Amino acid sequence: MRDASTLLVNMAESKKFSYELMSAAQQSKKREVERMIKSTGISQIPSVSYTPDGLSLHFESDKEENMKCCDLTLKLRWM
């Protein structure tokens, strides 16, 4: 879940990054969105989906021994 926190800090601290991420998502540029998310330094890239209202990022814990620990879904609304 540290990755989700790192991503949110990057978005909060850089208006430019957030705007460019939103813009790429609105244009359905999935590879660009994933590249930008990875550029924040996180180790696990979340699954990404878009809606007309926003961006949804789904983080899953590493799957050790076929056990799933936890999930986190962030839903970010366009402003």
C-alpha cells in the first residue's frame, strides 16, 4: 500500500503531473498513463480504468503462496 501513498504524494505535490495524468487518461492513452504512474518510483503498477468522471487505480498485494492479503482501489474524480 506504500505504492498508493507514493503515487498520491506525487499527484498532490505536482499540479503539472496530475494534469498530464488526467489528460492522458481522458484521451485513453493507457500506456502513457502507466508510464507516468511508473515514473513516480512505485514498484507495483495498479490496474487502471477510466470513466467519464475520473480515474480508478486498483492496487493488489503481492500474492505469496497463492494468498491474497489485501486490495486498495483509489477513485479519483476529474475536476
